[in-house]
Amino acid sequence: MLVLRVLRSLRLAVALCALGSEASAQTWQVSTFDNGAWFEAWVTAAENWPEFHCGGVSPRGLPLPESDEAMLTQPGTLGLIMPDRPGLGYYDPPPRSDLRLVTDRNAFGLPHATYDLLNADGWTHPIGTKDAAIAALSSSQSWAIDGAHGRWGPFPSTGLGPALTAMIAYCEARWATPPQAQTPAPAAAPDVTALMQAALARDLARTCEGRGYLVDPGNPLSADLDADGQPDLVMDFRAVTCPGETHQSHCGAALCSLSVYLSSRYPLTGTSDDILGIGTTLVQGTDGKVWIGTGNTAASCPDAYDPATCTFYWRVGADGLEVVPRPAP
């Protein structure tokens, strides 16, 4: 609301500065505004004089902001705004029916004037763009507002007809143009690596029951296992130590847990691909992909296992990890 009043004040100041001389200070001028969400047009002459206004949803189709109250009028309708002054101050209850728009030849009732409490603009009354009052104003020499308060005016009509014509043409052109459909901006691609790192941190904390943990240097291993151009993570839980426990706390009688976070699968499944093994190494496979090598039993493949005889190899297939033959030496 405050933003809107500041915009109106700026528009009026620009219009008045453009007039230049004291004689032209009573010339009615039109100013326009379109921020992509709504448009407005104003006809003004001097501060605290009556104003004419029309507005609507902008053809550019941007969403109306929640913080500002756009002053819109129905298509084909403009508003006559009568700022507060003695006799035209707010009183309860509106609407008031005593007001009349009086030209030097005609008088027109304003029986549905309401008070704009939201924007504190004073009394407002709708007038059709083709109403006889508009034609009378355009051809008049002067006009005034009559009511129970007496007469407010007269106001000279110099420049009022052309200004009203320009304002109405501006608003009618925009009322007649349907708002453009806004193409939603494409959603930013998720940072899959960050998502997998966060998931791994949660899994590590959970395995140590929230008591903290230590991870051996060099872990987790990182490589593009699924050939999608993004790094994948391999966590050998034998490298994780919970407080008061040993490296082997994540191992069973023969094998240890290994969690593999694949960038091509994690966004779909929300989980890691888990296997069992002893020790972890990454090698270049015969198919051009990076493979995971791990020992198959604690008895035949101890911690310092012999890769030539004890290593099983895993690669990423269509459905996740799959065992592949040992690559040729």
C-alpha cells in the first residue's frame, strides 16, 4: 500500500514538472504504469485535486504480488477519485449518495461513492468509459463536485478531454489483450553429489547411533562408476569407527558392509546399493567402466588380499550393481 502511494506521488510529480508554467499547471495530464503484473493510467492536474484512474491485469501476465494492493478497475470502467478535504472526509457508513459531478452545462449523480480505506485515497466512484459524464467533461470549460458539503471547485477543463481520451485508449488496449501465459522457469537440476554426501553422512551417524564417528582418510572412494559424468561414492564401512569400538564393528563373521551411492540411481531410489566384501579397490574394467573390487571371504581373502585370486568385481548394470568376471591380468 505504501509502495503504491509512493508510485502515485512520483507519477503526479512527473506530470506536474512536465507542465512548466503557472498557466499550464492547471492542464490535465495522463501518466501510465505497467510493471508486468498490473497496469494503471492516471489523469491528474494538481495535488489534492480530483483524479481519474483506470487499471487492470497486465498483458505481460506476471503474478500479482501479495505485498502491494493493485488499484484495478473493471474493463470499460474508470474511477473518479476525490481526495479527503473539508466536507469530503471519511464518515460511516459509506457509500454516500449526495455527490454530483457538475459541468458548466450538465450535472451527473454519483450515488455509489465509496471510501477507499485500503489505500486512503478518499472517495471513489466508477464511471463507464463511454458514460455521458465523460463526454460532458471532455467538452466542458470547467467542472466541480457538489454534495452536502457544498461545492468543491470549479476546476478548469484545460487538457482534460485529450487526457481522458489517451488514458481510456491506454487501458482499453490492455483490457482487450489477454494476459500472456507464463512459461514456468525450469527447475534447477538437483546437486546429486551433495544429496548423496548428505545421505552418506546420515547413514554413518545412524550406524553409530548418533554418538559421532571417525572415517579413515581416503574414504569414501569416488569415481564415475555408471558413466553418467557425475561422481559416485563407495563407502567401505570397515573404515568407519564408532566411539569405543574398532574398525571391525561394521563387519560380520566374514564380510563387511559396502554402500555404493550411484548418481544415476540415487535420485530415483533414495537409497544406496549395498554389497558385502573385504577391502575395496577401484579398477578400470574391460568394458571401459570403473569397477569395484572387493574380497569375497575373510578366510581366503584377509585384509591384505591377493587381487589375482581373491577379488570379486562389481560393475553398474541396467539394474544396479552386478558381479562381473575378473579382468585379465
